[in-house]
Amino acid sequence: MPAALEFFYDFISPNAYLAWCRIRRIAARHEADLVLRPVLFAALLEQHGQVGPAEVAPKRDWMVRNCLRKAATLGVDLQAPHSHPFNPLAALRLALAAPGDQREAVTELLFTAAWARSRDISSVTALKLLLEESGHDAGLLEASVSPQIKQQLREATAAAIDIGVFGVPTVRADSELFFGFDDLPWLERYLQGDDPLDEESFASWREVSPSAWRARR
């Protein structure tokens, strides 16, 4: 049983919001600490030469329908965002600037504002209003725009890339990565000691090499 679950997220992702609505209960159920890791999704995409799902029109439409189905099944309030894609940097830096005992509350505030209340979270001005309305320490905002926090976010994202994180949401348990909301059931089976993965079969797949490459523009 891992002592901690690391939750890698970016507020830009509706699937990260849906996962956020479940991951705290999963961690509590398995008596694991939850470690919050805000990272910049765009940097993960750039690292691997990808575009986001919202940048591919048919995929965006599918994703919205898929997320709305999941939200309805879960009983989670999911509303159309203020804009999408949006710039999540200010919100990520604010979450990172929050001390450990406040990061969960700030993360909840930002996810809820973006995905349940259709609020703008892309600017310092918008975040200042949210903090004032919710009674959070406005001093967090000043800390979030410091060079130190900006560097910490770059380092946190680079560290995530180094361990194989390629998208959000991702949960790390021990050295295993579980990507996407739809991977949460597999995470639970892993935590229960019921992982169906055959490591020997997986090892043989790692020996497979490509015989063709798609040309990149």
C-alpha cells in the first residue's frame, strides 16, 4: 500500500476536475496521503509534440459529451467554462503558492470556479475577486506572481515529465502512473492489491520496436 498518492493536475482539464471530485475519497478509503502536484499541461503536450483535445474539433465535441455523461453519472456539477482553452498559469501558480494546509482548499476553489460556476480563472484580477469572495488570504496572490513560484512551477512540470507524466490528470502510486479520469478504477484495483497487469507480458511489449514512423509537419 503506497503511503501517498500524487495527483498531477491542471485546471484547464475538465477530466482533471472530475478526477479531483473523486481522488480525495479514494485516498481516504485507502489511508494514503494525497499530494497535490499542479503542472502546466501545455508544457507536457509540447514535450511530446502533441496538441490538446480542445484543439481538435471532433475530439473536443466528443470530450465534452463524454465529460457530461460522466458528470451526470457521478452527480457532479459540470458547467460550460467561461472560455476554453484558457491560460491556466495564474491559477496554477496560485495553487502552488498556497501552503500545504491551504492547497487543497485553494485547488477546490479554483476547480469549482472554472467548472461548476463558469468563472474566469485566467487572470490575476479574476483570482483576486475569487479570493476576496471566498475569504482566502489575498496575500497568496502576491506570492503567486513571485519569480520563485514561477520557477517552482517550471521545475514541478519538468519533474513530472522526468517520471513519465504526459497528461492530466495523472495519479502516481508507488512508481505506477494512472492517466485520466477513466483510469481511476484501475488505480483502485492496484491499491487493493488486485492489479490484473501481467508484468511479464508488459516486458515483452517493451521489446517491440517500430517499423514505420509518421512524418511530422
